[in-house]
Amino acid sequence: MRIRVLVPLLAAVVAALVAVVTPAAVHEPRPAPVAAALGAPAPSSPALVALHRWDAARARAWASGEPAALRRLYVPGAAAGRADVALLRRYLARGLVVTGMSQQVLAVRVTRAGTDRLVLRVTDRLVGAVAVSVSAHQPLPASAPLTRRLELRRVGEEWRMATIRAVRPTAPP
């Protein structure tokens, strides 16, 4: 069955891209819990709010199968954006969308915050995803926690993803 072949591919790529995808009803997901960590922003910090809003917009694009909407969430030319859109198109070509995904944020640290640029170090994991077609619902496995450096840039009133880079997690203090 094609869904079974796509499950590991989606789990690996999406976990590397930072994502939240909501169910087909497309509602705003609740912010994922943030682990208490030295130097972590408050759960309602502007940086974390920006990340959750970006994730929610990405979720809507994935759940509704809209490559153009997904592309607009990235700065032009962003490698992560090209990979994300390409993966979504592969799913759509097989009659699939992905619903129910969320990034469980385990730790986040703001390393740079300006009016037009945010740089975050985020450790999170993909949970709750389901590949959905007309005839099937296939739960996708949760990913292992990953730590990444995310750079978001403000374009007008919106934050867009500029870069996503894997980093080695640091040992707890």
C-alpha cells in the first residue's frame, strides 16, 4: 500500500522542517507546551507566539493541500520552503493530505530578537500526524526530538521562515 511507503518519508522530512498541521476541520491548534529551561522564553513571549502562528498557518496549508499557501510561509528561495512544497506535492499526487500534526516544543531559546528577525534554538518532535485519503487514514509515527536553529524574518505583518538548520543538542545544565 502506498501510504505505508510514504509514512517513514513524511516523518523524516516533516520532522526536519518544523510543522504543525491541524485536522481537516482546520482550526487553530493550541500552543504546544514548552519545557521549563533556563533562558527559555515565557509561553506567551512574542517569539514563541510568532512560531506557533507560523506553525498554524503551515498546518492549514498542509491540511488543505495548498502548495501556494505553503510557499508564501517561507522567504523567497528558502531551501526549507522548496523541500516542504515538494513533499506536499508528492502527497497530493497520491491523493493524500496530512492532518493532526503538531510540533511538541520541548525547549526553545531566543538567540536573537529584532523587529524584523527572530533566531530561535528549538527542540521539538512531531506528534499526532495522520495521512488521509478518500479511502484511508494512516497514523504517522512520532519523531524523535530534534534540535534546530530557526530564522524567521518579518515580511509586512507576517513572519516567514528563512532558514532551518539542524544543530546538536546541548547537555542540560
